[in-house]
Amino acid sequence: MNINVKNVKIIVTIPVSNVNEVRSAVCDAGAGIIGNYTNCSMSTKCIGTFKPNGKANPYIGEKEKLEFVEEEKLEVICEISKVKDVLKALRNNHPYEEPAIDIIPLIDESFFE
């Protein structure tokens, strides 16, 4: 089976107060294009947990303390050729020093015809 991947889905969790800034940045960098539509995204409210170690510089919370933060999981589709630019924009606008980013390859519907 030979699959040519043209798009990925980029997923990242963001504190609720920062979602629109990150969404705008990744869409301005070229993510979120589906056919004749731009700025396409989906977000879901969630609770993120983390415990910064002694070397961390946490945006939220305290070192060595488990944190529970209301976040949104932001999902956008991105062409392979634009991924590096989109990730750069994401990291430059995300408040966390280590955002959790998932990059999932997508199979085009035409593969199944």
C-alpha cells in the first residue's frame, strides 16, 4: 500500500484565554484551509494537567506542584509544505514553554476510490 500524504492535522492544547491568538497565528501561517474555506478549525474544552519540575519556567502554576488547567484542544488541517511555518507560528504565540503538539498524517478521500 503506497499512500501519498498531502495534509496533516495539527492538534495542540492551549489555555482558554490564549486560544484565539494561537488560532489566528496558525491560520495566518497557512493552516486551516479546506477547499474554498480558510480559518477552519475545531476546538474542544478540556482539562490539562502538568507538574513543572525545578528547571521549568511555568506560564501557569508553580514548580513541583501538579496543576489542573482549563484548556481548549485546537485542531487544524495543514498542507505538508506549510507545517514548519505553522509550527513556528504556533510556538511563537503559545504561552507554554513546552506545548504538547500532535501531528497526524491524513489520508485523502481519493485513496479509497
